[in-house]
Amino acid sequence: MTEIDYLELTTLCLENEKEGSQIMVFDWLRASEIIIKHHITNAEAFIRDDESRTAGRIINDGKLVADHEAILESYTSIPTLRDMDTMEEWECYKYRPATNWTAASIIKLTGGELVE
């Protein structure tokens, strides 16, 4: 990673920390309830506003896809469930504290100092 990448990542971390470091993660329990209620046999999960990079099939022909490639957490965009047969979508997330690099940890690794 280049220095500019560290700077951009640190800036993003600081912004997220100001907002309380809560991250939206895909809610698998809610998804299972929606899948049962709507008799969904083909579904994908994704992050709204970044679908092309985050989407992954999680139900295929009524079978769970355990090795899906979906990326399902975001600070700013909503994890979503989609019925691939009807194209109906549901917001499907819960909040949890972030467990990722913090601004302080990145600065420490790069030899910088945190200015508060």
C-alpha cells in the first residue's frame, strides 16, 4: 500500500470513528426469515450503491451457497437481500461496532503521530 493509500484509509477511519464506528453488517437471521416468508429459492446479497463489487449468490435453486463471494458490511451503504426471481429487495442489516483498522492503528504502523 502506498503512502497516499494510508492517508486515504486513515481519513476514512477518522470519519467513521467520529460517527461512532458503527458498521452495518448483513443480518443473516433476518435474511432467513425473509427467505422463508417469501418462499425464495434464488437470492443474492449485496451492498447497495456498490452492487457490482459486493454482490454474491447466497441461495441457488433452494440450496444455501456456503462459499458465496458477497461482501456484506459497510459504514455508509445498506446491506440488501434480493430475490433473484422477482427482483424484490429488502434492507437486511444490523449495526455492530467496527472491528477493522482504526486511524490510530494505521498511524502507529506507518510511524506517524495521531493529531487530535
